[in-house]
Amino acid sequence: MAGLTLEHLFKRYDNSGKKKRTVNDYAVNDLNLKCEQGEFVALLGPSGCGKTTTLRMIAGLEDITKGNIYIDDCLINDLHPKDRKIGLAFEDYAMYPPLNVYGNVAFNLRAKGVDSAEIDRRVREIAPLMQIEDLLEKMPVKLSGGQKQRVNIARAIIREPEILLMDEPLSHLDGKARQAMRIEIKRLINKIKCTTIYVTHDQLEAMSLADRIAIINFGVLQQFGTPTEVYDDPANEFVASFIGEPPMNILETKIIKKEGVYFFSFENSNLQITVPRRYYDVIQDGFRCKVGVRPMDVLIGGEDSVGTPEHIATFENLGDERRIGIHVGDMLLMLITEDERRYRRDDVVKLEVRGEKTHLFDIETGERIR
Ligand code: ATP
């Protein structure tokens, strides 16, 4: 088990003639990450943000444009992939079709010349961990997606890596199998206690598995923190809207002052939300910014509540929760309610917004204000 450090890591592909999709054409742009021994770190971000490129540079499968990668204190930039003590589980299972599961799991050890008694000991040790004891004689074509993925992970961990890299290991699985495998990965990592870097674009996976999440957009690290930190204290508008389902409402607002009290106000809307006192020293009357509030912090008040009356614009019944959209000027404010009532478009409800749960973002840069 070892720690992993990425220091000012850059990757620029030679994309001459191709459409630019990255900031300054860097697929990875000055990435700094320090993952502790035994830590489970998720790299999370939208498609094309540079997650796989980062993983491939750590594995030694992609050249580094600039920067350093360390395992503990050892600089590994120029180390051959096979000398890096890294286990890889990529999204395509890449099994050898003529070999059965046993042969596939044993393959890398055989290639390294490990003797067959030792290989057998390790396969028999890993098999129950990954629950593949009954599959060892099966051929890859006979396996389900979930079984293939378990074999794939067994192949990565049999080399007893110091760092385990996983790239979207659940992406080929559907809903239920995905959830089951997520629980298995968590159980496995708790057992083998290997430092793990896990690439995903699924925030739920990252939130449920990781000790810390590195959120990346256009190759640039947006925030590195625990699931609670990135959810409760998002560093910027991107993180705020990427983490959470349904996402945080982020609305343009102008702050107004009435009798010494500040309110968030919205163009073409009667809605006003009380500004928490903690913001009083960074705002003034007329200040423009964006205000973020999670759907669960917008409540439907009772008949005699002090909330402002608003018309319902959208209503979705998802079984155990109901989602309601309210027009705030040209913007839509989403809320979640467990209220059993079947609301309809244009019904009027009284809204109460938990002002103390709001976040402020700079209108230009999207950076969090405080
Ligand atoms: P996804 O979730 O879709 O796999 P990702 O976050 O893993 O995306 P990368 O695959 O690392 O993103 O790609 C980052 C950027 O680098 C993208 O703009 C992509 O088009 C570009 N890129 C990736 N591989 C190459 C390559 N071999 N040659 C040129 N550009 C590449």
C-alpha cells in the first residue's frame, strides 16, 4: 500500500487540425493531487474532462507532457508500466477468449514467470474475495457483465498492486447489477485496503464509494474533498451543479435591502429569499450574484405560512418523491416534496426557501463567494 502524488501534471495531445475541446488544448491542465495510503479517490467529471488520460499517465500508458508522478516518495515518470506496482481494471474487460477464468486471472503472473504453486495459491485466495470460485473453469463468453467485471478486478488485484486504478468499471452494467457491484467494490476495497483511483462520470458512484473526490472539468481540478465537503461546500458553480440529483438550483439574483434586512430578489418574480446574516459583510443593496439552493431546501409551506404564492410549472411523480418546478422569472426552481398531493400545472403553492442553506457564486467566474 502506498500514497500517490500528482504534481503539476499536464497532458497535451497533438491535436493539430482537430477541433479544440480543452482549455489551452490541454487534456489535463496543471493537476495536483495527493492521495494518501489506502485512500479511495474518485476522479469525477463529464465526458472528455481528462479522467482517463490522467489514469493512463499514472499507469505509464501515456506520456506526460509536464509534471511529476510519485508513488510514496519515488518519482515514477520514467518507470516502465510493468515496474510501477499498479493494478489496472479498465472498462473494457479485455479478457483472453481462449483461456478460462482461471487462466485469465493467472495470466499476468504466468507472464512474470511466477511458479504455478504460487499462482494457484493466489488465485484461490482472490477467488472468494471476488466471489468467482464457481466461475474459474468457465470460458469468458459464458460470463455475464457483472461476472466479467469481477474477473477483471481479480486480474488487477492478483498482482498485489500498491495502487489500484479503475476506469468506469461499472459502465457496462445496468441499474441493479451496477448497484450490487458498487457494494461489492466497497467491500473488496475495505478488505484489501489498497490505494485506489477510480474514474467515473457518475456522481452517485463517486459519492458512495470514495473517501475523497477530485472533480475535474476541461482538464482542470475544480475541487478535491470528501463527499460531504463537495456536497455541502462546493468550491464553485460547476461543482455545485455537478454534485447532487436533482442538481442544485442556481439562479441569478439581485440583492435588495428593506428595513435593514437583505433579500435575494429575482427579475420578473415576486419570490424573495432572506439572505443569511453571514453574507452581510460581502454584499450590499443592488449586489448581483448567483444564489444556489438545493431542491430539498425549497419547501411547500402550509396554508397560513409566510411563503410567497407561486404557480407550479412542472410536476413529476417518481414514486417515492415528487419533483415540482416553479418559474422564477425565466428560470426554473426545482423542489422535491414527499407531499402525497398530486399537484397540477398552474396550482398555486406557498414557497419557503431555507435561506440559511443558500450558497453565493460570483456572476462572472462562478467561484463561490465564501
Ligand atoms: P470519458 O468519460 O468520455 O472517457 P475522460 O474524462 O476520460 O472522458 P479523456 O478520454 O481523458 O476524458 O479525454 C480528455 C481529452 O483528450 C478529450 O478532449 C479527448 O478528446 C482528448 N483525447 C483523449 N485521447 C486522445 C488521443 N489519443 N489523441 C488526441 N486527443 C485525445
